[in-house]
Amino acid sequence: MIGVSPPGVLRSVPIRSLAIAIFLVATPAAADVRIALLPISVHASGEESGYLQSGLSEMIAARLDQYNGVIVVNTASEAGPSSGTVAAREAGRAVGADFVLYGAFTRFGDGASLDMRCARVEGSDGEDQAAARRIFIQSGNLAEIIPQLDTLAQKVARYAFGAGGEAPQVPGTNDGTAQHAATGPSEKAFEALSDRVKAIERALFPPVASGESPAMGPSGEDGEGGLVR
């Protein structure tokens, strides 16, 4: 005997499936965010300032690249360091970016700082630097700043994906921060770059002699390290 389904049961299955299919098609996938990384201004004496500029850009770009949905547009060959938000936005528009990341590395006395800003490219040209997200790192030398670039990248990614939103996850991690594999080509490249940076630091900026007073940082900063929101 052939069973007879209650009225409406057979019709409800395809209708439910159709509704799910329409929902999946209508739900937009998370759009990628293009971040233009401008050349970093380097305020330090010595012939290796160009290497410091390219090295910092490479390390920041590599960390941002590890976030799902982030596309880094390195503008090192197309643009020079930016002197402000308006000029930075113009450079970002030129490469079709959604956000622009720019800033400066400064070596002062026995300290060093990295002052970066991330701004929405389509923001008003009348807005000044206060409208951009600032990430400031200060430490004793560049070698001590490098480990904090992971946090810098996380803050930039979170800002780019919306105020108060979660940063996109890095494949293979639970907290979204950029963590490099213990072994592999990328980690070896980072180690080699870090070693060379340390060698440059030793050659260009010898330790302060005993008894000398360390130079004060910009605006009277006392040289204490840290990441400022």
C-alpha cells in the first residue's frame, strides 16, 4: 500500500530548500579590503636609511598579508613618503585602495619610535591627521620594535574592517594575531631580516657611553616602550 503524505508536506520541502538557496545567494561574501602601504619616512642618519625603509615596509606588509580578506598594495615604487593624510589619501586613490597606511620611523639618542596612521581613502579631504587611526610604538631600538609589528597589523586590520569589529582571522591561529610558523621560508626570511637590522643598529647607532644622559624623545617622551592606541 502506497502511503499518502499529509497535505502540504511534499510542497514544504522544495519551498524550504528554495528559501535556503535564495538566502545563500543573497548573503554577500565578506569583501576584501585593499590597504595601500606607503613608503615609511625614516628619520635617521646613515647610508642604510633606505634599507630600513624597505625592511620595515616588507615586515609590515608580510604581517598584514596573513589576515584573511586583507590585500596589501605596496606603493614603494610608485609614491614617496606621505607628509599628511590628504596626500596619503591621494596616493591610496591612485592605486585603488580602500585604506592607506603611512608613517615614520625615528631614531633619537638611545631610543626609536614608529608612528603609523591608517586612514580611509574616501574620507573628506578636509579631515586632518586626527581623523586617521594612529598606532605608535616607542622602544629602545628597532630590534625591539619588530616584535610589536604583529600587534600593529592586528590593529590596522581591525580598523579596516570596521570600528568595534573583530579583526579577520589569520589561518592557523585562534586569536587573529599574525603568528609565524616555527620553521619555513617565511620565518627564516624574517629572522634574516631581523639579524641584518640588528647589525645596522649596531653599526649606525652605537650604545650610549656610560655616564651620558640619553636623549629625550619627541615632545619630551621619556623613552618608555609601549604601544599607544
